[in-house]
Amino acid sequence: MKTRIHFAPNYFYNPTHPITIALIGVGGTGSLLLARLARIDHALRQVGHPGLHIIAYDSDIVEPNNVGRQLYTTSDVGEYKVINAVNKVNMAFGLQWQGIPMDALPDGEDIRANIIITCVDNANFRVQLARSLQYPYKGSEYNTMFYWLDLGNSRNTGQFVIGTLFNEKRKIEREDFEQVEKLKNIIDFFPDLDAYDTPTLQGAGCTYSDKLNEQSLFINDVLVAHASDCLFRLLYHKQIQKHGAFVNLESGRVNSILV
């Protein structure tokens, strides 16, 4: 059986601008992912790549129950999450990434980027976003939409999925592997995803102890580590053999989603 491989679009091989990323949500998952994106940017620049440019969206303010569970400290309480998180990364790595203290609109008009990343606990938002991304924007290279990466989790489990938004025909004739052009997104896998918008699955507690009972302290860390590695392979090696995974902390298993 041939190995199935997905290759990045032509623009990713020799980009003339930093790869643009719209990061939606900087809470438990998004704040941790933002720090990893900074590390990916630094690594890419060391090999002559123009790196990444991030525009992050989130209207939430840091609350006491976010400290320790998300990438915020007690001194951050009361500040906009996205402003605080992006400023930390900019200062640490000398970047000029942007933080917008408002929620992104699911119609996609204000999130035109090469890669859209959703780290939200609102399944209905993802369903609406999927509808708008059926006709992804294609214009200047730096804001043409190529991929949608979604990360989501419950108490002890989580998943990430990278789906394609482009339709580039580039057939590579080889006998040792099979080229895969289209990658399914999260809605392709779960068409009824909005049925998961329930307090039982998403959590409704307000105190720190409530949150720990509703969600493992490290599910976000583990999920972000796997998603970041997959994204880095796509950007650095320009090819991937998996485009997602299901993570289960209770069983200790990670089941990859092959392309």
C-alpha cells in the first residue's frame, strides 16, 4: 500500500511575505498555541524563511480562574487576553504581531489569511465559519486562504484537524507514494458539531475548582503540542502524512488522522 502524502501549495515553497495566520481565540488552547507559533516563526526565520505574521482575535478579559490554566498570571487579570498575550510574544521575540480585542466574525470577511486557526469552545461558530469557507478568498498571496486548522477539546480528550481551502492541481507522478490534494476539515468529520454546544460537554462552572473538574489541567498543552508539530511539518517540510489527531489523556492514546 502506498504512503499517502499531502504537499503544501506552491506559494508555501517560496513565499514572498510572512505566512499570514488568523488566530481566533486565545484562551486555554489559543494562548498556548500563540507561544508555539512564535517558536515556529523563529525556527523558520533561521533557515531564510520570511516567517509568520499573526493577527489574533478575542474579546475576553483575563479572569482569576484563567490564571494557571491558560498562559496568564495574576498580574494579567483585568486585561484583554489577546492584547496581553500578543504583547508578551512581541516583546519576547521582537515581533509586530497584532491582537484585536474583539470576536472574529464567522463570515470570514475580517479573517482573510493563509491559515485560519480556530481555538474556540463555540461549535456553532465553527459551523458558520465552515459555510463561509466553502468559497475561500483568493487574492494577493499574503491573504489568500489555504488552510483551516481547528482545535477543540472536552475534559480528557481533544482533537485537531487541518483542512484545505484551495484547489490547486499539481500532480506528482511517483510510484512510492500517493499524492492527496484535499484534506477534510472538522465539519467534514462532524457535520452535527453544533450539537456539542452543551454545558455538559463545554462546562459551565465559574470557579477554578469547577474548571479543574470540567477539564484536565494539561489537555490543552498536549493537544497544542501535537497540532503545532503538524503545522511546523507542513511549513518547514512542505508535506504531511497526517492532518489531525484524536488525543485521550485517560488512555494515553493519540490516534492520528492520516491524509
